[in-house]
Amino acid sequence: MGGIFSDLQKAFDCINHDILLEKMKFYGITGTAYKLMQSYLGNRYQRTVINGKNSNKLPSSWKITKHGVPPGSVLGPLLFLIYINDLPASISKIAKSIIFADDTSIIVTNDNKIDFRHALHLAMIEISNWFQCNRLTLNYDKTHFLQFLTKKQNEMQQQTVTSNSVITNINCT
């Protein structure tokens, strides 16, 4: 048994509004509720200011945001969960996923070491593909693999590679 503990780069900042709104429709959020969420996400602007207001450099021009949820918002975690809610279905035949806000853990089990390694590899491919399709990026430096062992089991030498990145093995998380 092993777990992949994934970390996403700027997860709440990368939520694509169009994808999120399509997922809301899929889950039955329509009518006034849908329009309210569309209004909440849309027509938001941001710009970059360097060194505060007293800078010699001018701030960037205002640009409309098409990604992310408002920082620190109460709805942010809920919107992210709606966004990521279909991830478990993409790997349900290979592994079990546990999602809590932007923390995603994938649990792989198999009594056979070869089948376990194969399932682990397939799970990494599937979640990498899902994240890519949903315009989210795994932070491979902070994504880890942990084996769960009994006292009688020996640690299996496992190297998980995906997207030309090696997932670090850890002993605790």
C-alpha cells in the first residue's frame, strides 16, 4: 500500500472560470444560482504594483482575470472542491483518492509488487493528465510518495516518474 500526496502550484489562483462554470452546470447549478456565480467570478480586474505606491515604476494596466477565485474568500474552498470533484472518477479503477480543498492524496493498494508498481504508475499518469486537462499544475517538488508497511514488510524500492519528474519517496508526512 502506498500514498501519493500531491501539491498543486497556486491551486486557487489557477481555477479556470469557464471550466468551473461548465462543471457547475454539470452538477445542476443553473438559473439564478448559476448567474450569481457567473457574476461573482466574472468582470474582476487585477494589476501588479511594484514596491508599493511610492515606486518610480508605474503599475501595470488593469487586466480582466479569467482564472482563480477571489483571495481569502469564503467560497474559494467550495469552488475548488466543485472544480476538482470529478478527479476521483478518473482513477477510481486504479486507486482511491482523498480530497480536502487543494490537498489531494491518492492511495494505491495491491498484494502483488509488480501490479502495485503498475497501478501506481497508471495513477500518476491519470492524475497528471487530469490536472493538465483542467489547467492545474502539479508541484513535483512538493508531491511525495509514502509506503505504508507493517513491521514484517520490507520497504520496496520504488521510483515514481511522471512528466520527466521523479516523485520523492518519504517516510512520514
